[in-house]
Amino acid sequence: MEEQNLDRFIKITEAADILGFAHYRSVNQMIERGAITGYRLPHVTRRRVLLSDVSALKEKAESALVSGKANRGRGRPRKYA
């Protein structure tokens, strides 16, 4: 992705597509847990997230998988965060 274009707001559904989630509610749950910051813009009813935050989260998860440092706990594994 282009560096100057990373600080733009994207929709929750776009973030879900980038992170590989099947539904936007997974991103909403991440916002509620505090894993990613959600923003409410003026004159927009839906929340948005920064593309740079989403790409950083994806890179962090991919690097953890490559290095073998995946934090494994109980229950179903999460894709990101």
C-alpha cells in the first residue's frame, strides 16, 4: 500500500476484508475490546477505523505466526488480536 494513503479512514467492512474476517461484527468486537480504535466522524452514522491501524495489526499477527510466537490460549483461536 502507499505510505501517504495509510492515514485514511476506512469502513468496518473494509477492515474485516483486509483482516480476513467473514463478518464485520468481528471488527466491532475488536473495537469494544480495545484492540483497535474506532472513530465516529461528523455527519457519518457508522464508525470508521484507520487503515494504518488495520495494516499494523495484520502485520503484527503475520509476524507472530512466522516467528512461532503465537499466543495460544484456551478456546477457539482468533485470526487477529
